[in-house]
Amino acid sequence: MDESKRVYKDSLFRAYFKNAENFVQLCNAVTGLNLKASQLSENSVDEILFSSLRNDVSFSAGESCFIFFEHQSTQNLNMPLRMLFYLSLLYKPQAGDNFIYRTKMIHLPAPRFFVFYNGKEPCPEVSTLKLSDAFSMAGDIELTVKVFNINYNEKFRLIQNCRPLHDYSVFIERVEFYLAAGMKRGEAILAAMKWCIENDIMRDFLKAHEWEVFDMVNLVWNEEDAKKFYIAQGREEGLQEGRQEGRQEGRQEGRQEGKMETLLENIRNLMETLHLSAEAAMDALRISPEKQKELSPLI
């Protein structure tokens, strides 16, 4: 297989639901609207933060609403804050550069936010995240994100009511099934693709994008394995460094400098290998916000 295809950055979810027909079916299922694909236009929000935190799929429905989809394989309680960042960047061009001088009301599209979760941690069929949950006291702004568990379950209403999402969930379930049966990752992906095509699951998409799908799915699993490895490695090195320093006596300044350099090296390794921002790398290593402020200028 051509290794150059490894640079293909879209997740399978992103690629599948950037198709307007698939998006509108899922959109109507979660919002209760009755939109047509011809009413939608894709929003450009790829440069919102850093590459690992870009918005997955976002469309505008005329001038009436913005609809944001985000796919997650780990539960993230900060999704309302992330969605707020996405929204602010889309509202900026809507308002125009001179909006601070305008006195008449600027009409804005109403936003809707949805997360689709298919990780291994327990998660209810439907739940809601609120920005206000992060406040230490009552505030004057709210943003809610509806979270759907899309691990395949024939009893989940959304999976049964939306054919594209049903097919996506079945495909991921088949990959997991073959992995659990002992297949190697590449074999499991190809077996899942073959089974789905034979059973009319994502058939047209899989046949049209066979190698792209293989690379997208394989890349996701490789990145997850790499993250676990580097996070574990970083923590172990930190523990070893601490034990070594504990055996030393005196030279307090030298010990602190050595510990700091080890920590910085672990952060840089995560950033380079997994293309994370400094903040995301430090979050992965569970570095406190106070310590992050101290380390950021040194990275």
C-alpha cells in the first residue's frame, strides 16, 4: 500500500458525513428538522485551533442555523467550551469587521451542537453537556451539547432511525469484532469492509474509497496506540527520574533542573510524534494548569 496515503487526515466519520446527503439524514434525525441537502452549505472551520482539535463536520442551513457535528472516541467534558470557540469563529464573518460600530441588531444563525461518541467507556444512549457546568458560580451564558452514544446497539433509537449512522456504527462494530477474534488490525479492517459491502452496509462509499477508508481507520487505531504508549512512557520516565532524584542528596537546584528538562522532553516528544499542541500534550501528561503556565514559555 502506498504509504503516502498515511497523510490523509480526515477521520472516517468526517469523510462519510461531509457528504451532504448523509449529513442531512443525520441532521434531521437529531434536530427534528426537515432539511434538504440542497439547503446546506459546508462551513470552513478547519483552521479553528490546531489540527488535532479541528471541528469534524459543520454545515449552515441557509441563514437560519449552524449545525456542528463532532465525533469522539473518548468522553470529553470540555466539548461545550470547544464548540463555543468554533461558533465564535463562524460568527465573526457573519458580523463583519465593523460590527462594534453598528447599532442595529445583527441577525445570526442559531447554533446546534452534537457529539457522537463510540468509545469503550460506559455512556448513556443520550446525554447533555452544559457550558455552565464548568462555572464556579451562576453565569449569564449557556451552551448545551447533546451527546449520542453511537456504539452499535439495535435498541438505540438514533441508530435505527438514521441509515447512514446505522451503517457507520455497524462498520466500526465489525472491525472491533474481527480484532476481538484475533485478526491483525489490517486484516480486521479489510474483513469488515468485505462483510459490509456484501451486506449493503456503506457499500457505495466503501467501494468508491476502499484504500482511503483502510488508511483512515488504520490511522485512528495507530494514533490511539501511539498516544497510550507515549503517555505511559512519559509517566514512567517521570517516575524513574523522581526515584533517581530521591536517592540523591543535596544539589537541589540541579535536581529541579533535571526534572524540568525531562518533563519538557516528554512534552516535545508528544507534540512531535502525535502532532499535538503544547496544551494537549500537557493535558495528556496530566500536568496541572498552574504548571502548564510555567512550562509554556519553555517549550
